[in-house]
Amino acid sequence: QVRLVESGGGLVQPGDSLRLSCVPSASIRSFNATAWYRQAPGKERELVAVIISGRSTNYAESVKGRFTISRDMNKNMVYLQMNSLRPEDTGVYYCAADQCLGAGCNDYWGQGTQVTVPS
């Protein structure tokens, strides 16, 4: 069982920046993909950004050019740098990881961290 712990959320003003951090209990080298999702009030959870196999990255259209996902292999952490925040970025942000060992793969989720950008 892999645990993921997010931090860095908070209440910020439009145009501000935040950096979210995710600390997994397993090596990030063991993950096929690491991602950030978010869930706004009354909406479904959506993919924000993902790193696949430590190489390629993909972003939701709404955050392209503003958000950056990255990994620090030495610190074993995953980050989401969020710039030019907007009210529509408000939500609970979740760190997620996909790990395949042997014949099986599992998805793991953190508990989430709240980001609030008032209008």
C-alpha cells in the first residue's frame, strides 16, 4: 500500500502562485505515472497534470501555460507549481500515482489539499 501526502494548499488571491507538494511512501521511480487531479464543489474530479514514465507531461487545457508538474528524484517528491491562479482553480487537489509491480497495477490517491481563489 502506497501513501501519498499532499501539502501547500491555501487561500490566495487571483493572480497569485502556489506550489503543491506530494510525498509518496514509495519511490517515485516505481510509478508509471504521477498526476495531480482536482475536484471543484459540485463537479467531478478532473485531471490537471500528469507525468508519464518520468518523461512526457500532459495538462488540462485550462491550466496550460500556468501550471507545471515536476518531480524531484533526490527528494522523492512531486510538485505542482500553479501560477496566475484564477477563481475557477478553486478545489481540492489530489496527488495520484500509478504503480505496476509484477503482473498487477494499482492506483493510489492522497487525501487532498484545498486551494481557494476567491472571485
